Amino acid sequence: MVDLSVKIGAITLQNPVQPASGAFSWEYNDVIDLNRLGALVAKTICREPRLGNPTPRMAETEAGIIQSIGLPGKGIDYFIEHIVPEYAKFKPPLVVSCSSESIEDFAALAEELSVPDVDVIEANISCPTRNATGGNFAMHENYTRDCITAMRARTKKPLWVKLSPNAGDIVSIAKAAEDAGADALVIANTFLSLKIRTDNFRPALGNKFGGLVSPALKPIVLRMVYQVAKQVKIPIIGIGGVTKAEDVVEYMLAGASAVGIGYAGFRNPTALITIIDDLEAWCDERGIKKVTELIGAVKDQDMETDTLAAASVGI
């Protein structure tokens, strides 16, 4: 039987499957056994209580949804006092995602979240729906470096950094996060998107723009994971379009050590457990003893990477 365990820095996950932040709650335990997941990932929290974005907050597309929730919550004090104990009832490590509009507050959040039952801090520097323009720290190399440097100085907890697919050069952003002390990279947050209603000619979301969540995004994010994995030494968690075990395999071949699942869990809350079971069966059928054998195992050494040279070869 395959060993599904993976290491993300100092943290060991019993398997590489975890929920994406914002697509999960401890209340899922009413439907699935949370103790089977690789990690538990809480919805992004902010210091202050937030009502979230104006409604409507979600719109369907032909292949997914555009969401603009706006990080509603009751603030960090409530989270630590009431929410963390709920997650602490389960065995998998708890990853707590946090967001802010200032570097100073990001750093303060890192310190305040450094409590015993929080295993990992995820710096969500990439939320495209917190403000109406989609701007965030992960769009800029220097902002990313300064923010993660400040957070690293205030916590000894493992620090994962969630990047934005909307950045022009995600590899440079990833390297800046690594240089600043990130223990792992989460690639990626949602794609800034727009839907316009044809009945009244108005944007479908109250915040105008939202983040696209769709299985169709997997090839794009997979390319980003592949490119970043070639340039950094720290682990990567791939997020985007995972709906089946083969998607997990594909992300790992590209260089990811684990994956996060959002859309599939919305569509079917039992999907995460099914994917874990199917991944085990997939590996067993092929005689794979450790799932870590898949990490970065894509066979591409003989392929031309210079685009001009590759184009001259033909098909």
C-alpha cells in the first residue's frame, strides 16, 4: 500500500489533499471524516470584524463560479477564542489564513496567531476580492518581500504564502517570498473576473469584480506551479481545478507537494475523501510505494524550452 504522507517544511501531512481557504469549515465533519484530510484550512481572517462585500456575492459561469465574498468574519479575537478550539478537535494540522491591508498589520496578525493550536500561518497576500480593484501585495515583488519579511520576524510558526495568478511574473513574486522567509508557497488564489448581466446591463456581482473558481483553470495554474517549482527550493501547494485524483498527480508531477481543493468541495462535499481514496488506488495500481516519488517527476528533460527553438522544430 502506498505511503501518501508528504512534508511541507516542518509539517507532515498524512496525504497531499487539503481544502482551499474559504471553501471549508470544521462543520464539514457532519458530512466527511475530517481526520482523513492532509490538513484543515480555515477561511481567511482579518483583525477587524468585516461584513464582507455587497451582494450579490456569487455568479455562475458556464464552467464554474465567480465569487466576491469579501472575507467576512468576526475578527481575530473571536477566531482564536471560538473557532480555533473547534478545529483543534481534529488530528490534521490547522492552517490559518490571514489578510490585511497593511504590512504592519500582517506582521501583528502573524504574532497573534502564534498560538499552540495553530500549526501553520498562511499569508493571504493575494485576495482579489478584498477591494474593488483586485489589488493586493502579491502583485508586486517588493511588497511581497517586505510583507513576508515583516511577518517572518514576528512568528516562528511555519509560514505559507498564497500567491496571485493575476501577477505579471509569478516566478519573481515566488522567489521574493522565498527569499523573505516563506516555508511554502500556495499557488494560486482566484483569477480576477467580471460577469455582466444581459437583462439589465449591470455587473452580476455587487463588488463588480470577483474571483473565478473553475476546473478550466487547472492548466493555467499547473503551468505556474511548474514554472515556479523550477526556480524555488521550498514546497508548493497547488490550487486550481482539482476535481479528481489524476489532477493531484498532475500537480505533483509539475512540482507541487500537495494540493488544495475548492470548487470540487462546493459541488460535492465528499469529493475530498473520494480523491484521497482514488489517489491511493491510482498509486497502488502502478506500484508506487511513496506518493512523494511523483513530486517534480515530469519527464521533460529532453524537451526544448526555448520557445523560438521549439517552434522551429515543428510538431
